[in-house]
Amino acid sequence: MIQVGLIAAWLAYLVIGRLVVARLGGVLRDIAFSGLNVVGFYWFFLHGKNDHFNAAFIAYLGLVLGQYAMLRLFGKERNWKSWLAFFTPIAILIAARYLPYGLASVPNDHLRRLSALPLTTYLVGYSYVAFRSSQLVLEVRNGAVPMPSLWQYTGFCLFAPTIPVGPINPYRNFRRAFEPLPPVIPAGRAALRVVVGLVKYLFLGALCDQLGYSALLKNGHYHHWIDLPVAVVFYYLYLYLNFSGFCDMAIGAAGLMGIPVTENFDIPFAARNVKDFWNRWHITLSAYMRDVVFNPLSKFLVRLFGPAQANHAIALAIVVVFLLVGIWHGVGWNYAAFGAAHALGVVVNHYYTIGLKKWLGRDGFRAYNANGWIRSAAVCVTFCYCAASLFLFANTFSEITAIFASLL
């Protein structure tokens, strides 16, 4: 019965959203759309749990309003002040993830009960809100978009379909739906995208999960060594189906309202190296880290070390970016190790490509990339490497120890 009610609520949200975007205009449309998403955010993600989540909703709105105030104050500044607005949501995200959860010494019983869960439990989807809103600061500062009104800002930050797992849709793409000539998104195609996402998320992903780490290896029994590579492969498949399925539903639901959302996956299993993998997997996160971290950091390091050391400066920037990617995914050394593994893969590809170009020359390098056998081998190696690296993503170090202890 709860699921039926939830489906009915989502259908009502999508229908009302479609009418608001398509039929209203001007400030009235922005106010209505903002109100719809404030209500939708509360109803879908915080309603019906406990009083702590009701308080979290008020706090969440307060954080969004605080971010907007910083954007209005400093967003158009061309000096260090604009970074105050940029880092405000990032600082809140870091505090929510890394501040100690237990407040046993606090005399207030309510605060102690509130701290029983991680703050990120209450700040649902805030990591994606933080990235979208910080990216918006740069868009405003660089003149890519005009300063949004409060209604436009809240409607963008709290847009319900992209709250749980993204994608990190840029504001300039989001606002295309509100232009005089909005993009045409066929309703049938958007609805089919939702159905495909549901099948991937609820059915195919659930099947693969049965052969992943939790179901196959973390059951307290001893296992043959072959179970480990099976779990490695099927966890990779499960994670893709689960994550991309959710993104399909988000993109399809947004499309039903007439709002374009940036794609987040592009056949990652066909990647021929780890760098190519990140151009196909979680594309919006890759684009954010490239534009916000890698490009300015690599330019700074090249100036610092000199043009002669440019390749090494770029390699260092790659390491920093992927360590941040790993830490962003979660709290724990295993996430940092996951980021380091991908940093190693991209850095090795970076130097390998440089050496190959020197050795083969321009024509030889082009022929190398066009060779089907080489591409097939590269795709297989990349698939195995990325699947193996997710072993660190899926398991804490204590769980890794237990898994190896269970293998005969």
C-alpha cells in the first residue's frame, strides 16, 4: 500500500510539474515550480519517518537559503570573495560527512538522539546539491548564466528527481526548460527511459546483487577461490545497473516534465583505459572534477614547475583529483584507496600514451588506436581493472580481511 501511495505521489508530482513548466510563465512559474519541489523534496525523502527528519527538513531549507545568500553577496565578485560562495556548500558537505556523529557528552537528550545517525542520513542527497550549487557559483561568476532569483535557485537545488543520486545537472542546462524555445523531449521516450531504469534497478540489478560480495561472500561460510572473481564481476554489473538505472529514472522523470538532464553513463564496459572509463562512468561527476579541480590545478602546477615538467604536473593533478573522487564517495580509508587505484590507472595511461606517441610517431599511434585486436585487449584489461578496484569501494578493510579469510 505504501508503494502504491508513493507511485501515486510521484505521478501527481510529474503531472503538476509538467503543467507548471509548460503552461505558466514568468515569476509565477518560478514560484510554483519552487513550491512544488520544496513540497516534493519533503514528501519523497523525509516525510513519515520521525520528528528528527521534520527538523532536518527545516535545517535543509536553512542551508539552501544560506547558500543563496552567499551567492547573492559574492557570486559576481571577480576576486577571492566569490570562493566564499563556492566553498559554502562544500564546507557544509564536509562537515556533514566527517564531523563526529556521537555527541554523548552533550547534556541535551534530543541532540544525543539526533546524533545517533550520521548527519548525511538527514541531509538526503546533499552531496549532489552541494556540487550543483557550487558549480552554479562559477557559472554566475563567469557570466554563463544570469543571477537566479530565490525561486529559481530553490527549484533548481531541490529538484526532486535528481536529489538521491544525481546526475549533477548544470544550472545552464536545467534552465533551458524555462526558455522561450525549450528543448523538445518526447513524453513517450521519457516514459520508456523510466521503465528501462526500473527494470535495471529493480530486476537486473537485484539479480546481479545475488552474486555480489554481500550475498555470495559475506555469509560466514568458507568459499572456493573462484567465488571471489565471480563476486568481483557481478558487483561491477550490479553497481552499474543500480546506479545507471536510478539515473535513467531521474532523466526520464525530468524529461516528462520537460526538463533536460545531462547523461551520466555511456557504455562504460566499452572503455579502453581508465581515463576513458571516467568519460563514460558518472560523467557529470567527471565533468565537475575536470572543470572545477583538474583544469585550474594542472595549470597552476605547470606554472609552478615550469613547462618542461608539464607532464609530471598533470600526473600530480590527476592524483589529487582521484583522491578527492574517492573521498567524496564515502567516509573510510577504503574509499581513499579506491580513488588511489583509479589515480594509478589514469597516471599509468597518461605516461603510457606519452611514451607510445614518441615511440610510434603520429601515424603509428593512429594505427595503434585503430587496431581492433589491441582495442579488444585494452577493453578487457580495463574491465578487469575497474571491476577489481570496486572491491575497495564495496568493502571496508575489515570486510576485505574477512573475505580473504573465508576463501579456501
